[in-house]
Amino acid sequence: MKPIPATIFVFHLGTSACAAPAAEPPAVATRAETAPTGSAAEPSEQPPCAPDKFISTRERDDWQKPADVLRELDLRAGETIVDLGSGSGYFTLRIARSLRTSRVIAVDIDENMHCWSRHRAKAEGLGNIEHVLAAPDDPHIEGPVDLVLVVDTYHHIEDRIAYFTRLAGQLSAQGRVAIVDFRLGDHGVGPPDAHKVPRSATEKEMREAGYQLCKSYDGLSYQYMLVFARSC
């Protein structure tokens, strides 16, 4: 893939997302610059607007397998990456640590989540993260963007076909959308099955939005991972 100046957006719908009424846990690196598998220490000082429910990375790492997700994204320094549904910064911070020359954009509809993410970024001295307050039907992304990462968020979005059709206009020529979301079943984490979007439905909706499925990864504990682009 031809390197181009890149920006990274992170967008988190989380518990305040538009489509799912039930609360649930909110929810990168190059092959040569893979983010550490272990979790960074949490800041000792709590921000004044800390989320009511915060899943620490230590609790989430075992099933989320962030190093595997980042490896499969095959990110490159200088890309523009959007973390759509960024929440408190679980993936945003990992991407920013590994790709310090990239522009990483955390996108979320919850300002309280951004507050926590900013606090953690400041504590780690990460200056390559931007935070964008989105609307439920508009991530307020300005392209071109090389990657939109959507973790544990796709099932929250209403009118997904229209949403991702519009989003395609903000992608670079090589831009892709990576969706990680929960498989059906009682896993002890994630939403109930009634609020999940099965993999087959995600693939169908994204085809209708004008995307091709370029890659899939089945190595996560409870989730599927699909990478789409306008042309593979």
C-alpha cells in the first residue's frame, strides 16, 4: 500500500450509543512496531470526569487480544487512523504509542470518555492524539483517512448502511474500515444477543454500503474481525 500522510480517528459509541439501549463495556501498530502486549500503568491521579464504568486494560486484555488486532491491521507509520468509538482510549493509546508520527483521531459521542482518554494521553506524554466529539449519526470525520477502526461499536450504530456509505467518502484511495464486534453467544462480556450484529449481517450491510471484504481474522476469543475497503 502506498504510504500517504495519515490521520487516525477513534470513535466510541459506548454505553451512550445511538442504537443499543443496554449498557455494556466500551470498548496500532506496524508489523515492525507492534504495541506492547502488556497494559500500561493507569495514571495515579484520577481525572475529575472519570467514567462511571471503566474497564481497565488489565481486565480486558485476555479476551480482546489487542496485540493480535493491531498486528492484523498491518498499520504503517504516517497513516491517518480513526478510532471510531474510542471510549476511554483502549486502542487509541496503543496506536499513538506505536505510531508517533501518525495523526491518531479518537472519535466518540461521549465527552466524559474523551476526558478520561485525554487524561491518560497527557500522563503518557502522547501528543499525536486528537479527540473529536461525534454525533450519533455523524462521526464528524474529515478525510482523507487511511483506516477507520470500529471496535465493539458497530452494533450501536443506527442506519448503518447509510452511515458507512457516507463514511466511504472520507477514505483515502487505500482507505479501509476494520470492524471488530461480538459473536453471538453468552461470553460474559459484551451486549446480549438481541443487540449484537452477526458477522453475516455485517458483511451484507457493508456490501450494500459499497465495500468489499478484504480480510477476516477469527483468532479473537468472542469477536469477529473484518477489514473492508471500497476496492481490495
